[in-house]
Amino acid sequence: MRRAAATAAWAAAAVYSLGFFDVLMSEQAFGDGADSVPAPACRDGFDPDTVRGLSHHRSSYLPLRFDCVREDGSVYSGAPGDYGWMNAASASLALSAALLVIGVGYASELRARKTPGAAS
């Protein structure tokens, strides 16, 4: 169970870091040279009607997201679908790791109680 907990923790960290660096790169690309405003994450892969009227963007590292805001206040995700699975996967893997660590502690406590002559 300890190996499974460590593997789940490493996997959670790997998935989260993938999303973290994606948000970081989108943030770095904004305002960096010609054709970088609005943020490329808000423009690339979207039709012109969606991109029309962009005013700014908001990014977050917990939970992972990169939102593009239009002048009328409406918002769309700068990476549709990407951050949703990353947030869900990293959270579920971290929860699994925590539950496995709790299970390891419970199993060792149970073994200690079943051992004859164990001090109470």
C-alpha cells in the first residue's frame, strides 16, 4: 500500500505540474513580442466570432484555469477541456494517495493490536 500511495502521489504531482506549466506558458506568452495581445491561448484554435471583443484574461493555478474575458463580461476557457481533466485527475490521485496512507496507518495499528503481548 505504501508503494501505491507513493505512485498515486507522484502521478498527482505529474498531472498537476503539466497543467501548472501550461497555465504558466500561456501567461508568459501574453505581452511577449508581436502578436501576443490578447493572449495566444485565448486566440489560437478559436473562431473569429469567439475571439471578437476580448478585453483581458484571468489565470489561476489552484484550480488550474485560463479564462478569457470579453468586453461584455462573458468568459470562455482558454484551453477548452484541458484543465478540467487535469484538475479532476490530480485531485482524485491526491485523495487516493491520502486514503492509502491512512490505510497503511490503520493496517499497522491493527497488526500491532493483534500481536500477542503488545503494550496497551
